Amino acid sequence: MLDKTYSPAEVETRRYAEWEREGAFAAGHRDDATPWAVMMPPPNVTGSLHMGHALNMTLQDVLTRYWRRRGHDALWQPGMDHAGIATQMVVERNLAAEGKDRREMGREAFLDAVWQWKGESGGMIVNQLRRLGATPDWSRERFTMDDGLSRAVRRIFVGLYKDGLIYRDKRLVNWDPKLGTAISDLEVESKETKGHLWHFRYPLEDDPATHVTVATTRPETMLGDTAVAVHPEDARYAALIGRHVTLPLVGRRIPIVADDYADPEQGSGAVKITPAHDFNDFEVGRRHGLEMINVLDAAGRINEAAPEAYRGLDRFEARTRIVADMEAAGLLERIDDHVHMVPYGDRGGVPIEPWLTDQWYCDAKVLAEPAIKAVEEGRTRFVPETWTRTYFDWMRNIQPWCISRQLWWGHRIPAWYGPDGTIFVEESEVEAYRAARAHYGEEVDLAQDEDVLDTWFSSGLWPFSTLGWPDETETLKRYYPGDVLVTGFDIIFFWVARMMMMGLYAMDEVPFRTVYIHALVRDAKGQKMSKSKGNVIDPIDLIERYGADALRFTLLSQAAQGRDVKLSEQRVEGYRNFATKLWNAARYCEMNGCTPRSGFGPRSARLTVNRWIVGEAAKTGRAVTAAIEGYRFNEAATALYSFTWGTFCDWYLEFTKPILAGEDEAAAEETRATTAWVLDHILHLLNPLMPFVTEELWDALGDDRAHRLITAPWPDDPDDLADPAAFEEMDWIVRLISTVRAVRAEMNVPASAKIPLAVKDATPRQAEWLGMHEDLILRLARLSSITRTDTPAERGSAQAILDEATLILPLADVIDLDQERARLAKEIGKLDQEIAKIDAKLSNDQFLAKAPDDVVAEQRDRRDDAEATKQRLAEALERVAETA
RNA sequence: GGGCGGUUAGCUCAGCCGGUAGAGCAUCGGUUUUACACACCGAGGGUCGGCGGUUCGAACCCGUCACCGCCCACCA
């Protein structure tokens, strides 16, 4: 006997352990089955499960569970990302707490410490995923820094280098002075900042009393100015072009150049040029052959290239000092308040500095071409489709990708430098030495590049590196390309685009056929969850209080395409209630002997109500299947919720109670069998969404299950399970009973009956009232059609139900006649309005001429119905009036 | 500045091919009824953001405006 309420905590741990023990998630056991694959976006090894993961993983899990049960050889490939910067920061912080410093330890000792940290505290998220019920093939778990994947990284790097698609270049990069590393464009976040616009006067060299005014938001960069630019057609400055100014505080003689970049409308129309510290100025400098003077060191302090007075100052201290000095020199014209966008590093949290360094770049432009083409040709498609445009926009304007990072934790760049600086890019040190020997004709010492690769470089290989590439493994052949990638829009550029490029480069084939992009999870008010706002909801906390099924269902119910998920605890609670509801329905089934009948086929049902529920169940099944395959998870959730609760529990179970309690044993038995079948069907369909409670019930209710539900074949729901006649009749009955209920409520009858067949005595007064509702009685007579039978015996049972039915009417000792009169009058008013509306339509020649016949017929029917109802209500009103 | 998305009941959102505007929650009223009070029954609540157009007919298609959100962008 099932307990009175469902307690998720115990069931979830027990069930998950069983599944895992039995190897239920493992791919590769069905050689004859069609492969189906999804790649888990590898969470950071530093990560713990947040709501975004919970959504992302739930979606993948539903798909995986679905296709697995559909009979495919489903692979959900799990793993973790080494997360270069994030991990290095965590470990450095831990070491700092012990009074240790990375640089003092040295590279090797530090890396040992990171690996040790990974072994002890990394990957917490993997166990949290188990709490969520996720079923990737854990036996295949990979790590971006494991041997195989590292080998893949080196192989690709060498290949790209030799193809000329990776190269070394000296140019401005986004430099994070706090972390001391370059970062890519994508890792820069612009933040609107209130600042100032300082207007400085630069005196002319040959006429120091005359100034050119330039405005800047970054006074400290003036130390590196090497020109002032004006627009070539700006009349105000035409005479100055080619002359020079003396750079204040520095004393450098710098030219006034003409360049389109200077906007005459902006400020004074003259702009200071600092080629080493501004991306635009860099370009201007290049055009005019200007000197590039780097005045900052790696930590963002003023370096030796600047006048002594400023050396060693932090860039912001230098700013203050310079403004003061300029003012003292009488060269500060004015200060305006100014709001502008300041670039920040997304990890370091400090403003990034455009800085001139040597870095490794990947020629993304070339790699992007096939990746663009693949999407144009539909070999990979985005769901929802709207993201296609975002993808194209970025890919078509893609910039060189800076792939080197001045960190220690990551894939070290497989490049070695000879004594004269010759670069040897090889997959191993041995090969590098071999190449060097060939090059120099003698043994030389080589030094490996100190830098590591951007984390996303290895993530880009994930779809094939995890499957064994560069070896041509069976696994790789079988599961590449994957069917779908499930991810949030925030990493389309970081990850999806890179996988497309790398996949096409290495495999000459797209990495996945479909990219399903889901939204962000926000708090109940629609705000982004963040630690600083204190509105972060912990998925594990919700799982503990409401169960993993409830959390999953909540996320799924809102996973509509193109909409954010707003997570409110109230909703989670609601779906917890849903699990309980299902549990109790199953309990009811158990108590009434509605357990699966091995020989029972849903087609054999004869009673209308049974034929009807079977058809509804089948319809729901088809809806769920279509929704999952179409990535409309919210529709799957809604269909199941409303069928289970609104149709099965509220209508079917209530409706059949009299049949179960009745004397017609055949009808009762058929109903028990049907009930069990429908419940089973619900468990089947709901299983990918709510795996725990469904498995538990499946197990509890069936005696000899051939499968666990997790591996049971997905049900097919053929069209012909739905019997139109049964639908029509039930529809009528349902409407009738609704009417009865409404009347009962209107009469204020304390109902002692469930629906609808229980009150057996009517007083004369009540019988009199029934006269006022003749229409109802007439309709009730048709309840005989609850059964669709013709044999005398069956007709007898139908009659029995009918007999009872006539006695069920909700009856009151007292009716408030005034209230009843008002109600009827109101109803009649509404009907009049409706009739008038339809009449207008039906008298419109255009409508009659152009609307399809069925639409016109429908309007006529509606009008007739409304008219008939109105007639009945009018008569009832009359009787009420008489009675009063 | 460019792009994308949104605006439907008090709240959160569905609404597919243009044909009677929906759900959940919340609110209010009723019900201890042997599956379930984490429940059941019922009720109220709408100018579908504004304006214009197409159409016999528009929440839906087109145009335009307003407001909100997000992404991208080098403007000193």
C-alpha cells in the first residue's frame, strides 16, 4: 500500500542509485539502434549547480530519456571544463589564505596544487547533477585537461598553425591588469560609467601661446600621445595640419595629422592620439606611421617610458595627478560630466587596458566561412530560428581570436623557441627538438612558450575530442555529428560558434544538426539572479524541499522558446502538489484494484467513458511526443498537467466511481482495467519530465514489469485510439454535468455527492423545482448513452445507471428564487448579445460569399444553440416567476 | 547607433493555419466527500500597449508610435 503522501527525498536517492548500478544511462549497448547524441556543455570544474545548469541539464535529460526510450542508442556525453582563469583564481585565493603565492611556488608546484584541488574539491556539480536526476553516460565522463583531450588540443593547434590559421602577432589586446593576462573580445563587458571629459590645451610648438584643445576621458594616456588628429576637411584646423604641438608634462614634439577618424562634430574637433593604448588610435597610428609609446606595465602602472614624476603610479592615481598638474600649468580648459562605456574584464572585474603585446591569434575569419555556409545550407539549424541571425551577424564580422593567456592553468601552447627566436610548433617536445635539429643542423636548447590557451579553445573541440579524436574510433564514427546541442544564448559566440568552426575544420562535418537555445533563469520578478542582489535560488535547496521532479517540471513548464524562465517558489510548490496528486491518484487506483491487466488492450473498452479516456490519453501522448521532438517543453508539461489533473483525476476517476461501486461487474472490471491502463500511460509519458515519482509508482503498481520505466519503450499512440463518437458523447455528458454542478452551486445545495450519482431522495419541494429545469431532466435521460451497447444485458446495465442518474439531481430544501431569477435574466441578456452578434454576421453578404462553408455552418449552429438555450432559460424564468 | 525579443485577467504566461479570448497562481464563496485540504466544487475578473491599414472577419498579417528587456558597436 502506498503511503499517504509522496516523499521525494528517500525515493530519489534510492532510485538514482538503482539506475546507475544497472547501467541504465550507458550508451553503446544497442548496436542495431540508431545513434542519438547530445553533448553536455561541460560545467566549470569550479562550478556548483545553479539554476541555469538546472534548466539546461533538465532539458537535455528529457531529450536523452525520450530518445533512449524511443529505442535509440542515446548518448549524453558528460564532462567538465578546466576553466582556466576561474580555476586559477580559486586556487590562488586558497593558497593566499595559507600565505602562499603562485609566483613564489613556481609553475610546477602551482599546477600540482591545482590538480590536487581538482581531486579534492572540483566537480561538486557532477554529484549535484545526480540529485537533479540527470542521466548522462557517466562512464564516459571527460575533462578538458585529461590526456586524450589535451592531445586533441595539441593536434588541432599544430594543424591550424601549419595551415597558417594560427599565428603570432603584436597588436593591441584587451589586457586585464588585475589578472595579468590578455583576454578575448568576448570576455570584455562594457559598463556604463559616470566619468568626466577633460579638455586639455596642447600648445603649438612654434606658437606656444596658441593651443589646440583636445578632450579625453582618460587623461593618463596622454603620456603616450604621439599625435593630434583633425579632420582633413575641418576648416578650423586646415592651417595646423603638418605642424606640431608640444605635449604638456612630457615635452614631446608631436605632429598634427589629418585623419577621417577625427569627428568635427565631436568636442573641439581635434583628438589626441595614443596608439599604444586605444584601439582606434592604434589604427590612426598605423596609417600615419606614428610611434607607439607604451606607458603602462602589466599591472596597469605607469612605466619608465613616462616622465619620472609619474612612474610607478597606478593608472588611476596618475589620472588624478595629471589633471592636477595640467590645471596648475593652466592647460586645463574645462571638465564636463560624461557618461561613457568602460570596458571591464568579465573575470577580473577591473577596467581592461588596451595593451601592446605579442599574442597568439586564430584566424577566425577563414574558419568561419564553412561554419556560416553550414547554417545557410541548413546542415545545422537553430531553434528558435531567430538566433540564426545573431549567429550570422557575429560570424560575418568575426575578428581575429586571441587564444593565448598569460596563465599557468590550461593547455600550454605547443610552441618552442630556438636560440634565435625561430618558432617550432609541434605536438610534443620530442618532435619540437627533432624539428629544431633539422632546422639548425645541430642540437640546440628550446624554450617552450610560457602561455596557455584560452579555455574556449579546448571547449571548441568538445564534440569530437570527447569521442576519441584524433583517433578514428568507433565511438567517434557512431556519435559524430551529434543530434542536438542544448545551451543558453549567452554562449553562442563563446562556444557554439567555436564548435562549428573547429568541428568543420577537424571533421569536415558540422558538430550537431540542431542547436536548441534556451533562455535564462531569472527570479520571480524577472531579475537576473546574482549574489550581489541576494536573489539567488539554489536548485539543491529546492530539490530538498520539493523534490527534483517538482523543480524539473517547473523549469520545463516555462521553457517556452524565446522566453526567460521566471522561477517562483510558489510555482515549484504547485508542481510538488502535482506530483502528490499523481501519487494519490495511483493510491486510489491501488485501493480499487485498478492494476495493470496483462491481457487488456485499450481498444477492447466498450463503455463510452472508457473509450473516451483512452482516446484522450492517446491524444495527450501524441501531443507530448510532438512537443518534445519540437523542443516545446512547456507544451509537453502543460498537456500532461492538464490531462492528468484536469481530465483523468477530476473527471474520469470521479465519473467512474459509480461504475466501480455498481453491480455490473463486467463494466466495473473493464473500468478497472482501463483506469490502470491510463495511469500507466500517464507514467510513461510523464517519465522523462518527472522520472522519480513515475518510476516509483510504475514499480509499485505493476507485478511483473519487463522493464524499468527508465528503459521501457515509449508508447505509440495511433490516431485510431481516439473514437470520435466517444469524444462527442463524453463532451456532451461533461457539459451536462458541468451544468448540473453549476445549478447545484447556484441553488446553494450542500452537495453530499461526488459527481454525480449519489443523492437518492428528493422531497416534493425539490421535485417541484426540478420541473423548472425540464431541460436538464431531458438531458439527463440521455445519460443512457454513457454506454454504447445494444445487447439486452448491456442495455440493462445502462438502464441501471440511468435509474440512478435520474435520482442524482442536486436538490435543495430551499431555493432563493430572486437569486435564480436574476441569474436567468443575466444569462438571457448574454445570449441576446451573442445572438445579435451572430445575426449581424449572418446577414453580411460578404461574409456569406467569402467565408468557408464550414465557418458559416458553425455560425448557424451557434446561433441555433444560443436560441434554444435562451428559449429554455426563458421558460425556466417563467416558472420561477410563477413559483414565486 | 545597429539588431533581437516583449507588451493578453491582480501576478506569471499559453494562444499553432486569421473564424466563440485561455491556463496556473492569487482573490472571493462553498465543501472535512474513505485517493488527495499539497484536496474538491464554483464565481468574479479582459478596449489582447496606442493609432492606422489589409480582410467578410484581426490578439494573430502589414505599417507606425510608445514603453520595457537583452545583445552587439571605436566615438575623444
